[in-house]
Amino acid sequence: MVTLGKLSTQQCSPSHVYRPIMHLDLKNEKIWIQQNTTEVDIALELIEMGVLKHDIVIGFNSPKMR
């Protein structure tokens, strides 16, 4: 099971900042991968789950690189 959503940075105190390890958005019927600091190739996993390649956008790349 894959949960898609936005994980946001949360600051609990001046010394603790939580940052997302993965950030996915659903925009215009496409899955935008905005951040992925893991070793998991989330785009490949989505394709293996049946998501069409043209429905996945690597959002952290510039538009020319997509």
C-alpha cells in the first residue's frame, strides 16, 4: 500500500526541525515527486504498481530535465 500526500516541515522547538524524506503531490491528475531523499526509486515502484510513466513528474528537476 502506498500513501500519497505532502509531508511538511514542522518545528516543535527552536532546536528540533523535522524534514520530510519523501514529498509527493497530486496535481492535474499526475503524481509529482517533489523530494525523495531515500534510496527507493519511487517512480519505478509507481510504474510497477500500474501508474503510467507519463503520469509521473519528477518535480525536483528543472522543466528542461523532466
